[in-house]
Amino acid sequence: MKTLITGGAGFIGSHLADKLVSLGNEVIIIDNFSSGSMDNIRHLLKNPNVTVKKLDLKDHSKVLEEVRDIDIIFHFAANPEVRVSTTHPRIHFQENIVTTFNILEAMRINNIGKLVFASSSSVYGEPENIPVDESAPIKPVSVYGASKAACENLIYTYTRLYNINAVVLRYANVIGPRLR
């Protein structure tokens, strides 16, 4: 299967790349390396089934050019800095919402039908109950959480309008090797 991972040099994306490669998939890693690191994927560079491309997903024309003939997209690229979202909200609008829109548009235009999106438990804000149930109200208290909620809504709309199948994963407090 031909797979594409945005944010594939990041913490979660690089572990996913390892797994997809071990299963025999062709893996294309797209990253702008602003928070991801080549060190996370260096061990994959000699594998003939792995392609790494430095790309800014805010550039719609480049995304359209690069995101084609793919079986499934794992859209894990985002600015993960919750604190930065308070002082520089435009960064999260551009790097989370605009990039997700560009991926969805590339999927629509190039007839790519499968998406896995890395969201965040930040969409819940201050939850009323712990553990948080998936049906809990979406009430983000940070621009980061709001940007992830906006992405989820865009994805939901595209699944309804353009025959895209999507899964949204709401990660919470991830830790492990390769974490920044």
C-alpha cells in the first residue's frame, strides 16, 4: 500500500513510519522539519520503500503536486506548541487549519479516499469527567485545541461531501522515545 505521513519526522509520525515500513508498505514522509527531526527517521533513509520530502503544507500548489496517487494519508503534521497558540494564534491557524484544508483539497482533487488525522484531547478543554468520553462536549480553552477542533469539523464536512473516509485520533499526553 502506498502511504503518506505528514509530520512523519515527528514523534508520533516517525513511529508510525517504522510500523508501516515493517508491514511492507511504501511510505512517503512529508515534513517541514520545524518540530520534527531527521534523526527520528534517519534509520529509514536507506530503505527503498521510503521517500522523504521537505515540504511546507501551507503551500497549496506544492501539496497538490506532491499528494497524489496515494492509498491512505496519515495527517500528523501540526504545530504542537499549546503555549505558543496563546501568544501567536496565527501560527496555529496557518500550521494546523490551513495545512489540513490543503491536505483535504488535495484528497478531493486527486481522488484520495482514506485519511487518519492526529487530533488532540485539547479539543475537550477542561473536561467535566475523567476519563473523558468521546461524546464529551468540545469546549477548547486554547487556540491549539480550537485549531484541532476546526480541523475535525473540516474533515467531517469533507467526509460527507466528497466520499472521503476518515478516522480522527484524539491523543492525550503522549510520551516515549523520540519525544522532543
